[in-house]
Amino acid sequence: MERVLDLQGKRVTVVGLARSGAAACRLLVSRGARVTGSDHHPAAKIQTDLDDLRRRGVKVELGQHRPGTFLQANLIVVSPGVDSDLPLLQEARSQGVRIWSEVELAFRATEAPFIAVTGTNGKSTTTTLIGLMIERAGKEAVVAGNIGTALSDVVGGLSRRHWVVAEISSFQLEAIETFRPRVALLLNITPDHLDRYADLAAYLQAKARIFLNQQPDDTAVLNADDPLTLDAASRCRARKIFFSRRQSVSEGAFLKEGTLWLRLGGKEEAVCRRDTLEIQGAHNTENALAAIAASGCVGVPSHSMREVLASFPGLEHRLELVAEIAGVRYFNDSKGTNVGATVKSVEGFPAGTVVLIAGGLDKGADFRPLVPLVKERVKTAILIGRAREKLAAMLSGVCPTKAVTSLEEAVQAAAGDAAPGDVVLLSPACASFDMFQDFEERGRIFKAAVRRLTDRGSSEDAGGIR
């Protein structure tokens, strides 16, 4: 029996018509619902194919939210970008209207089991690795969610033999009711999205909802090196296993003497040497360990894990090696949108070798955790965006800083300061929306600026432009 409620003829309002909202509309229409899509933006600011939604029978309301659309609905589905404290949502909730996230809707629309991955950093890489490991083992997996493809666009044709490997954000967890992943991963917690959450405790509480409906026959995969992660799962009913870069664990995956190990059900085996991983950085070692632990829980053999880890090159904009020019390596870590992500990226390079490009839209984060690492490893910080003055004040006396007005100018300044053996690292510790449409656009512009360095006649090493 499907987990989804009978939606035939029901009035359903979808709030927010970006990727996941549009996917929810399509899924709801396919289940016979009478769907209205509401977005406070005008059509010019919405990238969704609105005509396609209309052809499918979706009523589209733009420019403002209409009270009747909310209060007369049988169900409201909210996109992750929509603030759960929106007054009309609060009023609808007080009148008994059910409010689901798109994740809840997708979960109820399939019998396929879920592996769900959340955390502040590393979600996309870990989610991708798990999906690849399951597929390498000859099983069926679909990777979706916050990683790019909306869950509602993929669940329709799945069966119990498929694994849905879902990247889940805190925003998507705010309006779940029954969402119950068979395996849930909480990778780490560092301050983020404090422009949406009142404080770190509220953000942590939202992340911990991934465990809300798990039962003792489910599994929670936890970072043994992160006290906040362990605290978030303290009341979790599922079986707990762990991953760690710093210590052995009783059940799970760990790093010991340069080797990644898996210990499950009384069996212990070496998966691979850390130096055979294609992906770089301490944080990617943690991501690999998390993927090993989760994949082991669903029966993936170690040789399948090993093959994936030896060949997976990493995801675009996540500590991506762009080029090596005149002995300087250029890394695109545009997805480093919070302080914790930037800390993990910087700590992967030797002391005194990093020319760091940072800054952007401040999300209310505390930049102080950057200070000791910058002092040790960063030779110059090139600062951009609205946060550049705040960062410059924080790093005063810690390392030389330069404030510039564009990412292109930042790349040129960084190239001038870097010497052979150094790295130029774009890892902003900030959101991108003050200067760019998203972190992907920021990463693409960075890569284009690096390529122009070679166009001006810089010599290019064997590493080349990627």
C-alpha cells in the first residue's frame, strides 16, 4: 500500500514555484489533486516553465499570496525556500490545514526505502558516493533531493527494490510528518542559516528532525567527532552507528593509520588506503567514511566501495581543482557557503600556502572560528562581497588582506600574491546572492577568470585546465 493519502479531487496549494515546488505540482496533478501554485515573485523572476504547469491543469498565482488559496486548501505543500513562519501559513495551520514539505509528499508517493543525508557540509558528495556505491554493487538507486533533482520528479516510477538516496536540507525537514528514512545520516553541525533560524539550537533542532520517525529497526549514521551531531541524535530511537576520522568506533567506519575501515556486525575489514581516494581534503575523508558506513548498512560489499572511491573525482564547486598555472593550483570551493565548510577546506592545505578568496552575503555567522586556521595557513586573504569589511576587521593583524569589488579582480590579485607551490582557494564562507544568482554561477565565474590567466600568456603545467 502506498504511503500517500488519497489526493483525488483534493484542493492542494503549493507555495513556491522553483524546482521542488514545480515538481510537487506535477506529482500532485498526476495523483488527481486540484492544484494551485502560489509564488510571491512575478513571472519574470521565476525560472520554472509556468506554461507547462498550466497545461497540466495547475492554477498559477503570482505576485502575491492570496488568503483563500491557503485557507481553503485541504493540503499545503511548501518549497524549502519558503519561510515556515509566513503569516498565511501560520493562519492556515491554526485552522487545521495540513502543511507538508515537498520531501514529505515525495515520501508518501512511493514504497521505495530512503537513505537520507543531512548536515551542514558534505551532503552532496556523501549522497552521490552512496548512490554510486549502491549502483556499483548491482542494486538500484536514485539520487535526488536538495542535490539537484527534486524528489517529486523521481519517485513516481519507483518500487521497493529501489533505494532513494536523498540529500535533505534543514528547510526541507521543517514540515515533515511521517518521513522515515531507513538510514539517516547527520554528517556535522556548524553555524549556518542563522538569518533564518533564531540561533544554533534552533538550526540543530531542525536538522535532528531527520531522526523524528525512525524506529529501532532503522539506522542512524553519526559523526563521532562532532559533539553537536551526537547531541542532536541523543533521543533517536534507531540503531546508532558512527564514522570518525580521529578514533576507532565500535560500529561503523573509521580512519586508522591511513586506512579506511568498516566494522559492522562483528566483522571488520579494510576498505581502502586514504591516499587512493580520488577526492582531496580532510572533509572528503569524512564524507567517504560516512558513505562507507551507510552503504555497509544496506549490504554494499567493500570492493564496490573501493572502486567508487578510487574513481570518483568529486563534484563541481566543491574543492574542485580548476588549474595549475606556473606552479600554483587553483581550487573552486564555491559551495563553501559557511564558516565550517571553509575551515574544512583550508585545513587540507599546508601552512602558509593558501591565498584565500572569501566573502559574499553574510548569513549571520560568526567568522571567529576562521582566525586560528587563517593565521596558520593563509598568506593573504582576498575579500569580496558585502561581508568583506566584516571579514577584514576580523582578520586584521591575522594575515594580510585585500578588499576588491569583483571576483575577477580577486583572481587577478590572488595570482599576483601566489608563488609556486601555493594554492589559490575560493572558499567564501558566505552565501553568493549579493553578487551572483547562486554558488554555481560564482564558481563558473571563478573558473572563467582562472582560464583568462592562461589566455594572457601564463604558462600552464601538466595539470592543465579542467
